Amino acid sequence: MSAFGTATNDGQPQRLGSILIEQGKITAPQLDEALAVQKEKGGRLGWLLLTLGMITRLDLFASLAIHFSLVFRKYSPDLITEIDRSVLGQIDYDKILEQHVIPCSIVDDTLLLFTDFPDRLQLADFCKTHFRVKQIQPVVVTDLDFMHIIQELYGKSLMDQSINGLFYRDSSESAYSVFTKTQVLFMGGLGFGVLIWLYLDAYTFLIAAFSFCQIAFFVGVLYKVVLSLAGSKFEQTEFVTKEDVDNLEEKELPVYTILVPVYKEPEIVHVLVNSLKKMNYPQGKLDILLLLEEEDTPTYEAAKKAHPPGNWRFIRVPDSLPKTKPKACNYGVFFSRGAFLTIYDAEDIPDPDQLKKAIVGFQKYGESYVCLQAALNYFNADENIITRLFTLEYSYWFDYLLTGLDYFHLPIPLGGTSNHFRMDILKELGSWDPYNVTEDADLGIRASANGYKVGILNSTTYEEANTRYGNWLRQRSRWIKG
């Protein structure tokens, strides 16, 4: 078998479209349609054909293997047994994920490896340098099989990093330890002092306590009024305009990852799929990861029946504690391909232009901004008194208070969805804290503490408000706890 990148007899690799036509996988008109989309929006032809539903994953990767004169293998347990652990030990799993290579063995100064990205020009140079071999012999596997092999090999390590990575990075930033010794000593000393004051002179203590509460309440209200007045100025301007969005060159847009953590929500998966199909972003440049708990079979089956496009991948997050959304998102980050990343909940209906607005927003804000927070609101505002109050609260929070914080360049606590990140800086910050029940707000403050900024994006995502008092009480208790 020929080495990586070997050409055909005429000196040129056979074109991918021609291979697929010869194999009867697509027709000439279908190829012309995909090429027209590629000319307008950019992206790789194979992924365009896949997201347009013209070919399957197996068709794509088998044809890529022919295009590059390589071997194509489907997943089987034998693939794992072929991997020499002594060779595998020469590279860290983060490099494996970054370079899309799984080293198998070295024979006669030739490295055999699995890859789901055979068109990476730097693949050969990296492998020859890192493993000190003269030749490489790539074997093509699908991206889903590549991910499955990674989970088989490094599942425990990936899960450990997803849960404890932030704690390992900086224990003071993790909610794993609820209180530090200093905090416990301070609160103990404060409580002891209060008891002594009460014993010696309860009257003056009550006067001081009530005075403190009144002053704190007045300062808090005044602070919010000032922020809201400043934030109201954003109603007079449009930070990212329709013209800005229209002027974007779709060919130059980067790959954008969307994380969608779901848990026991089989009835709304089809709504989610239809909603994200409407995003005004080249589908060939969308990387959508549906994050499912390992035991949540009903949602997994519902997701398969929804028949999402080829740019979707399902990731089964191994069963472990804590069973939280941030843990699932951290696990998804390992397999993300985008230069930018956002999160949507299963019931979210985002503004179709939101991803493009985020790209423009990052360009306008500058390199110091790690995240842009879009506004959230409710599509069931008129259902009952609770949903009306929720809508009023969200309108105030996202349209006035957060924009006021942005005006004064103050730290911004993120919402649980529709926050858009620069992927490289998100990883640098350690992603989310699985032990924090309001991990989104925590990440916004943590970004500021590490010298980065969070901005506001004039785009709205609609979600469903709680309609029952019991659900509202549990949700609000969790928020306050966080």
C-alpha cells in the first residue's frame, strides 16, 4: 500500500467528486449542486456532500481513502488490539486529539496510524518528527470511529479531566472545596463576635444590623439603577448590524462548534434539530455535538430518529459523578473542532444570524474578549403569571443590567446558554467547573479574574420558561446556591 499522499498513475490524485460518481454514490447534478454551494460558502466538498445528505459517512471516508491512495477501515474491536501501547505512550492524548492521529505500531522505520483527517498537509511532517520515523502509513477511519477509539483508549483520563481538570489547574478556582480554611476561620470569628455583641448589648446590635441591611439594600438598588440607565443606551444603537452580517465573506468563516447538552428530553430533540438547521451559517462549517448521558437511551434513540444532518455527532458521556451539565460540556470540548464554540439547550430557538453576529462581535471587541453573551428570553411569555414575571426579569437582566456592566467594563456573569467563546482561551481557562451549580456565571467571573473580558451581543435566543411553582422554586434555589 502506498504511503501518505501518493498520487495516481497520471500524477494527480483522483478527484473526490469523480470517485463518488464512479461508485454511484452521487449523480453529476448533485455534484454540480455541491460545487455551487462550495463556491459560494467555502468549505470542504466531502463535508458539504455529507451535510446536504447526498452521501453517508462511510461513503465520505471510504472515498477520501481512495482519493489519497490509503486504506479505509471500519471500526471493530480488532482495531484496538492492533495498537502497540509502547508506541501510543510516546504521545499525549491532547496531541492525538489536536493532530487527529492514533499511532498503532512502528515497523521498519514506518509508523502505522489511524486518522480521520487524511487531508491535513502537516500530518506527515508532525508524525515523522514526533516519532522519529522515515515513513508513515495512515489508515483512514470515520470521525465517529476515531472518537470511539479515543474513548476506548482514554475514556478514564478524559473523564477525570472533565471533572477535575479545573481543580488540577488551580484548586482555588474550583468549587470542589466549598470553603477555604481562611473563610471558615473568618466566618467563625464573625459569628463569635456577633454572639458576644448580642450578649453584651443586644439593643445596639439590632440597630447596627438593621442599619447595615438598609444601607446595603440602598447601595444595591442604586448600583442597579445606575447600571440599568447606562445599559438603556444600548437601545439606541445596534452593535452588530444586518449590514455587518451581510458583508461577511462566507468562504472565510471559521468552523463553529455548537454544544447541545441534553438529559432525558427525547420529546424535544426533533425541535432542536429543526431549529439548528435554520442557522444562517454554512452547514459545512458547523460542528454540532449532541451530549448525551451514557444511560439516557430514550433521548439517544429519539436523536437518531430525528435524522440530523451529517455535521451532527452524538457523544455518549460516560456515567460518573457529578452528573452535571458543565461536566458534559467539558467532555464535549475534547472532541470539538471549531475555532469558536457556543452552547444551546435542547429547547432553545436562537436568532438564525447569531453565529455570524458573534464572529463580527469578536472582530469589533478585539482579542482580549473571550466570550460574547447573547440575550435570552422566553417564547411562552403569555402562558401564566410565572412566565410573565420570568420574561420581565430576563428582559431587565439581559437588556439593561448586563449591557450596563458591559458599558462600565465590569465582570459579566454568563447565562447558561448562547454564550460564544474563543475556543483556545476557553481551554486556557479550564472550561467549566463541574462542581459549581451556576458554572456559567462562575466562568464569566473567572474569565475576568484571569484578565479577559466578556461582551454583550445584540442577538436573542428564546427558550421555554418554567410554568410551575415547584420547578421555579427548585431552579431558583439552585441559582442562589450557585
